[in-house]
Amino acid sequence: MDTKQEYTNIPIQLENICSTQGEISPRWFRFEDEDHIIHTVKIQKIISRKDINFVGIRMIQFICKTIEEDSKDREHLVELRYNILLHRWYFYQMLS
């Protein structure tokens, strides 16, 4: 992920696991940038998760520490959002 490019609210392919209590935890995600390059990003740690109501849409917000698969040294802090009604994941923004 190039920090020069702006990533905002991009639909993503995501793998997650679900606990026995129904709590979801993202493991990795994939997205296509404006140059049509597919990026695969591993989630190292979930910093926080909370339910939010974004303009009337129920979502779960995840702040995650990530590392891009192709470059082991590039760590980022990102915000992912899960739309509960539509069952869709979004790479909402890069925080660092």
C-alpha cells in the first residue's frame, strides 16, 4: 500500500474468523487500487472494534495494525468497516 495514494471506502475481499459467541475478527483482506494492482494485506492485530451508526447504517468499525504481503517491512494502521445489513466489508481509510 502506497501512502501517497488515498484509499477511502473501498469494497474489499476479506477473510475473517468467528468466535463461538459470534464475534468476528478479520484475518486478511484484498483490494484493487486505481492502477488495477491487487494488494493482499495481513492483519497483525486488531487494536479496537466498536459498533457504529454511520448516517443511519449499522456498521462494525475495526482499527487494525496491518502488513502488506509483498513488503514485510511496511506496517500501517487502517480502519475497516463491516456493513451489518449488506454483509459487506470496506477498507474505510488508512490512518498511518
